[in-house]
Amino acid sequence: MYKCTIFLLPLILLASAQVGWAANVTPTWRANSEPDLAGYKVYYGTQPRAQAPYSQIVLVNDRSATSWSIILSSGTYYFALTAFDTSGNESGFSTEVSATVSASDPPGRPGRPLLVQ
């Protein structure tokens, strides 16, 4: 069974009159070394998985990938990662981590990195 560790690095916050506040949030992880690894699935949503299923899933079909980025608007987001192999078997979820994009943060201020194992 694959073991997944996910890290979240909330990066530069941006402001725009049209879009409102947003942050580039980048979950990163250690590469899995299983020989039949096919890729990863990044799950995220606005509620913890214990309360509701994640509302978004991103399929990362690159076995060498160790990160993925998305721009998110103000709010709190919860993330978890799984790995999958060439036969379609999927690992259990990594530890869930969260990132909050605050409307009160000034533009250009970097977010605080979250490190969860």
C-alpha cells in the first residue's frame, strides 16, 4: 500500500477589483518510489473530509510530479492526497491539511507554509 505525505505551501496573495482576494496554493509531496506508480490524486474542498466528501479531485498523471498549484478565492480549503498504480489501485488518504485565504491579508504578502506529515 502506498503511503502519502502532503505539504501545503500557500504562496503569494493577490488582489484584484474584479476577482477579489485569491491565493496560489500549492500542495507538494514526496515522490512515491513504487515501481508501478502511475500518479496522484489531489482532493480538496471547503469542508473537512469527515464532514463531507471533497468537492474537487485533480488527477496528476505524472509519476514524477511532487506538486500541483491552484488559485483559490477567500476561504478555508482542505486537502488530501492519494497515489494510484498502473492497475488503478489507490492508496488511502494522506493526512488532511488546510489552507486559509484571508480577505484581510494585503496583496503580495506570502502565506505561511503548512507542513503536515
